[in-house]
Amino acid sequence: MKGLILAAAVLLTACSSTPQTHYYQLPTAQVPATVIATPADGQSVVWVEHVSVPDYLAGNGVVYQASEVQYVIAANNLWASPLDQQLQQTLVSNLGQALPGWLISSKPLGANYDTLNVNVTGFQGRYDGKAVISGEWLLEHQGRVIKHAFNVVLPQSEDGYDALVSTLAQGWKQQADEIAKTLVTIK
């Protein structure tokens, strides 16, 4: 009898499968490397000081909004590195691509620079097949503070986490392009 129970347990264990875990990283723009010891006179410098996310986005799981009030944090579809770090790195890269000749950095450089902080309040897929990127950014420029809210909603081209992450990256790049336009107009 014990042998039959043991065989059944082994068979059931063999039949069950562990869900495969997938890791996601936002793609970054490839900006040509230039070596600059110090910012050149008259060169525009922007320090992307911080990108913050709320607690529900700060975990490892990619977030999906299942209804107006329910959010699901994936257990097997995870960010490869912390989302706030990915958002900061890709923002620096995307701004660098959108603003050739500018020095965009995640560290303060020189004595005269603009400071950009971004508070991301939404970065998830949604039940209607759309990706949502929302929040606000604050730019400190020559003693002035410019504050701008954003809400980008883009349709996903297909189902699945790969498409969701690609759409979120596209929306984040769009927001970087909007920030770049503002930076150009205030210079």
C-alpha cells in the first residue's frame, strides 16, 4: 500500500510543472559615447537626479491593472532590475538621443546644470489592452521650477508581457521626447 501511495505521489509530482519565470528590461537607446572631462562652456547639462515609483510598482513583478480598482503584480514576469533604476537609465539614454550636443547624466556634473526629477505614478498594462504611463516631472532651471504632469495611454500591438513591456518602453520614450522639447524651448 505504501509503495502505491509513493508511486502516485511521484507520478503527480512529475506531472506538475513549475511556471517559467521571465525577466524584462526596458530597451535603451544607443547613444554614441563621447569623452568629456568637464562640461564645455555654454554646453547644456541636465542631471536626471531621481525617478521615483510608488510601492506597488517598486517590487519585482510587472504590474497589470485588472479593473478600475484591482492591480495584479505578476509572480513569474519580473523586472530584471529595479524599475526606478531602469526608468532613470532609459530616460538618460532617451534624452541623450533626443538632445545631441547636450550632456545628460545620472550624476551632477560641473557647477551649472538643470535638475530633473520624475515621479512615475503609473507604469502598467490595463484590462482594455492599453499601457499606461503617468506621473509628473519637475525641472529646476536657473532658479525656476517647471512642473508638468503626464498621462500616456498606448494600445498594445498584441497580447502578452513582451508586447506590454515594449509598449511601456515606447510610452516612456515619448515622455522623454516631450521633456526634451521643453528643455529646448527654455534654453
